[in-house]
Amino acid sequence: MGLLCMGHRVHLVGSVVKHDRRGWVVPVVVAMFAMAIGLVLGSGPLRTALIGSLGAQVDSLEEEVAAAELEADRANVTNDYGDDWVAGTAPQLLGSTLAGGNVAFISVDDADADAVSAAQGYVREAGGSVVASVTIESLWTDPNQSAFRAALAPQLAPSISGLDGTESVDELFAQALAQSLLPPVSGGDEGELEVPPDAAAQDHAQVLWTLLTDADLVSGTRDGLANAVVMVAGETPAGEDETSLQATANITLASVVTQFDVAVVAANGPDVDGDLVSDVLADTDGLAQRISTVSWIQTSFSQVTVALALREQFDGWVGHYGPGEDSAAAPPPIGE
């Protein structure tokens, strides 16, 4: 009986062993079969039969991705080389072309801060000075703050010269900013601004600057009066109402600045309908004859072009630069 029991135990143990082996043999066989199917589907007629033209589409997409990656790598190399080339040749290219130039930079629509800083660097490299770096704050055009602006305008008006009482809020703010940054217009011919005497110009400008900054309409630095202005715009906002308000305010400010005897350049990124450069160029018989423009300000080429366009403005010429049908690709020639 004991032997029988022992034999029975052995038989049971053997059964368990056999059952366990079957349990792991089946998954292994299935896995090997799946791998074989995968290898077969990787290439050959069976793959085509099972997935049809999808395989060709995948192959085509993979080729396009590889080509795009190669093109992106080449573009990066080109951009890096271009930036290095500009940085290396800028001193010889610019020389002292802006000696005596006192430039005020005005950033609107969240202009690219790095691009503005780089353009300012090239102005300095050309011998000029950046006497003001101003940012137009959102309060200037925020559609939810129109009532506040309407109430603020009459408070600023007594400190602004040359008003006749018919100015819009945008025009009044633009005059205040322009007079805080730029020297008075000389003479008293019809259409010209009535301004304080030269001896009081600095004090008058400082008062306006303080009023604008205290009202949170603008921010930045101001060290003196400028004889040149560079307006740099960012991308237009998504909302149509806000876009219209900003576009109107920007073009109004640009128009007011042209009333002063200063060089003026407008710049922004890639051309977009309704941006600052496009609006200037659209005014073919007006602002386009007075304001030079530079697009793609994010590139080192255009940042150098801003300095050269200012020099051209001082020489009495207007040019439009950057990619596009209405602009020249090459920067303006340097005046003698």
C-alpha cells in the first residue's frame, strides 16, 4: 500500500511536470510564429497582398520625412553660417555709418525682444546711440480699456503741444509719445507742430514721458531726444477686434512720427496681412514714401539692414527691404 501510494505520488508529480511543459511550450511556439509572420510581412509579396498600397504609401512618407530632415539640417547649417558671416563682416559693412545717430526703438504688438536687442546692437556697432527703448503696453489698445483711455486722454492733452481738439485718442497718445522722444519741429509753417522753445524741449519731453509711464501706456528707458525712430512690431493678435485696434494705433503712431524731422524705419517679422510693414507699404503715396521698411527682423541679415536703412534715411532716401515682391532683398548701399 505504501508503495502504491508512493507510486501514485510519482505519477501525480509526472503529470504536473508534463502539464507545466505544455503551458510554456505553446506561448513559445506562438511567439516564434508571430516573429516569422513579422519577417515575412517586412518585405515580399505577402506583405503587399495583406496591406496592399498602404506599404508603398508608408515607404513614400518615410522618404519624405528623411528628405525633410535633410533639408532642415541644411537650412540650420545655412542659417548658422549666415549668422556667423554677418557677425564677422558687420564691423566692415557698417563702419561708422550711424555716427551722430540717436535712435529711439519703439516695440509694438509684443515685438521679438531678441530681434530688437540684436538690431540695437548693430546700431551701436555702426556708431549710433540707442537713446530710448520703449514698449507700447497692452493698455494702449486693449478693447476692454477703451473707457479708461477716453477718460485719460483729456488729462494728458494740456501737456501736449500743437493739438487742435479734433484728435482721436490714438492720435493724442501718439503725439504725446512722439514729443517725449523727439526734438521739436522747427519753424512755424502751416501744418507743422507748435512746440516749446528748444531750451524747454528736454523738460517738456520728460514731463510727457513721466505721464505716459505713470499711466502704464508705455514702459522702457529714455535717455534723451532722438533723431531717428525704429518701430518694431510683433505678430498680429488672433482676435479681429484687437487686430483692428492695434493696426490702427500702429499706423497712427507711424504717421505722427513722420511729422517730425527724423529718420523712420518700420520693421516686423514675416509678412502678414495687416502687419505694420504691410500697412506702410499699402500707403503707396503716403507712408511708403516716407518710412523705410524691413521684414523678417528675426534674421541677422535684416537686423543689419535696419542700421543701413537708417543711414539711407539720413541721406534722404527711402527703401523697402526683405523677401517679397514689394521689397528689395539686398540692403541699401552705404552713403559716401
